Amino acid sequence: MQVQDLIDSGRFKVISLGEDRERELTTPFCCDLLSVAMGHAPSGCAWVTVMGNINTLAVASLADAACIILAEGAALDEAAANKARMQEITVLGTEEPVFEAALWVWQQMKGQD
Amino acid sequence: MEGIVLNYTISPDDFTRAGEASSDVKRKLKQLGVSPEAVRKVAIAMYEGEINMVIHANGGEITVEITPERILMILADSGPGIPDVEKAMQAGYSTAPDEVRSLGFGAGMGLPNMKSYTDDLKIETKLGVGTTITMEVRLE
Ligand SMILES: Nc1ncnc2c1ncn2[C@@H]1O[C@H](COP(=O)(O)OP(=O)(O)OP(=O)(O)O)[C@@H](O)[C@H]1O
Ligand SMILES: [Mg+2]
């Protein structure tokens, strides 16, 4: 399952389109505390969070997440939206809670195995 | 020894720029062909140190030395210093103020991440004078 498959699913609002959309997802990962995510987000994860500030983008890029999914209708503030464009990170959005969004990604990943 | 030296000045309280030095180092290490695992370790450890300088120490200076053997990060600030280093190193310990906690900081995991993602971490600190953190990631 690739980042592009998440985009194509139509299930998410596309907030920012990143560069490496052919990247394989390793797992969904859920956490809102930045340094916990920094320490534990697996490389290539779809990071599901409600934090849409610029630091989320920095952590996603440095911890090497494949994309960000903003749950609960969370939005990017303007500085974060600029950063997403600059760092070329794919950011998707959903009204769903964190668990439901992550579970859906997980189920799709398993379905394609 | 021949090596590459990079220098960065970190501005205090500027969250819109925080992480830029770490991102730049990440990009340069990638270009140099450093292994993805080592790049990731450096990126994570340096970001935690960089953001700590922004939040806790009024900014500072970061020097990164790259040789084929190792990547050395030296983070020097003139902030308040760390009263109890052992306590600060504990997972979950944080003095982060509420306004940065609301951004997602303050889990008290930054220093533990810096330790676990590097091969060596040294903290020199003096109250009222500042803190210098030296971290090393060894390469093959
Ligand atoms: N450069 C520094 N100067 C002064 N104090 C520091 C510095 N770096 C860390 N500290 C102190 O050590 C504590 C622990 O740091 P650590 O990075 O582990 O957690 P945090 O920054 O509070 O939260 P997190 O990193 O999880 O967002 C800080 O809350 C602060 O009191
Ligand atoms: Mg910290």
C-alpha cells in the first residue's frame, strides 16, 4: 500500500501533495506528543495525529514518516502549510477520530498483503 | 583529520524556523551518501537538541563535524543551564511551559531520544552560564 493509494481512496481530504507518493507504507502510527513520535514513529509510517502545527511537519520529515493524516478535522496552520509544500510531505485530512483513521489504513494494508 | 564542518545559529522562540538546521544536515548527509539509518539517527538527535535550545535556552550555536568515521554534533547555548542532569535525562521529566505543551512538546522524551539515537552523549552544563551537548553517531 502506497501513499498514492491513500490519496486515490477518496477517503481523505488532500491538504498537501508531497513528492514521494510511490512510497510503501510500513504501518499507521498514532501519537500527538512530538518527541514520543520522534522516538517511536517507524520510518515509512502514515502518522495519524491531531496536531497540525509546523513542528508536526518537522518531526514527520526528520523521523522519515511517509505521510501525515490529520484526524478529527484538524487543519494545518499557515506556517505549517508552507512547510508542507517546502518539505514536500503529503498531508491528508479526515473528520474521523485517530483510531478509526489508523484502523482503516491498517485494514487496507492487510487486505493488500 | 579531513572533514566537513557545518555551523548553524539557532534563534530563540522561533518555532517557524525550528528544525531547519536539522533538516539541512539531513539533506547534506543524504547527498554525501551516508546510510539512511545513520542519517535518521542524526536527524532525530539533532532536532531534539535544536528544539530544546529554542524552548529552554534562548537559542544557541550548533556545529556538525562529518568525517568518514563519525558525525559529531556540538550544541552550545548560553541558556539557564540544567540544574539536575540526571533528572532531566529521565523519560517524562519536563519543565516545558504550557504554551509549548499545547504545540505537542513537553513529553520529556527529547533528551532520552538524544541518548538512544546516538552512540555517545555528553552534557556539560553550568547554572546561569549555559549548556553544551556533544553527540556522536559512528559510521561503518
Ligand atoms: N539546552 C537546555 N538548557 C536548559 N535546560 C534544558 C536544555 N535541554 C533540556 N533542558 C531541560 O531538561 C528537560 C528535559 O528535556 P527533554 O528534551 O527531555 O524534554 P522537554 O524538552 O521538556 O520535552 P520534549 O522534548 O519531550 O518535547 C527540559 O524540560 C528542560 O528543563
Ligand atoms: Mg525537548
